[in-house]
Amino acid sequence: MKSTGITRKVDELGRIVLPIELRRTLGIKIKDALEIFVDEDRIILRQYDPACMFCNSADELTTYRGKRICKECLKEAQTAVKSPILT
């Protein structure tokens, strides 16, 4: 991990401000979603990139029952439902 040398204080509502230099460098825009992870004593922020729950593709996504699915996986699932799987 690389230190930026930048420090920020947490405000009374538990917020921190990401400096504009970091946001520009990482391509984070206003209203972008960030995922929050915890790794032992570290908090990790990562840009949220919605992807297909099956293949992790981010192309041509649709939502079904709150889950993101790409067109290819949706087509494959529909085919599987129409023709039962033989075991």
C-alpha cells in the first residue's frame, strides 16, 4: 500500500472528506458510489462497479429481483428453465 501523506479528521457525523487530488487521480466523481471493506484494522474504499452476479461482466446489465445480471447470463438462465437439466 502506498501512503499519500494526506490526513483528514473525522467530523462529528463520522464523515471524512476525500481530497480533490485523490478523487481526480482515481476518477471519482460527485455522486459516485464507493464500496467499504474492512481488513483487520484497515478501512478500504473502492469504487463500486456493479457487475453480473454470475460472470462479473459489466456489459448490458439488467436487474432481476434486486440482482444485476448481464444479457448473456439471463439468456442462459432462461434456456435452462425451458429445458430441464438431466442429472
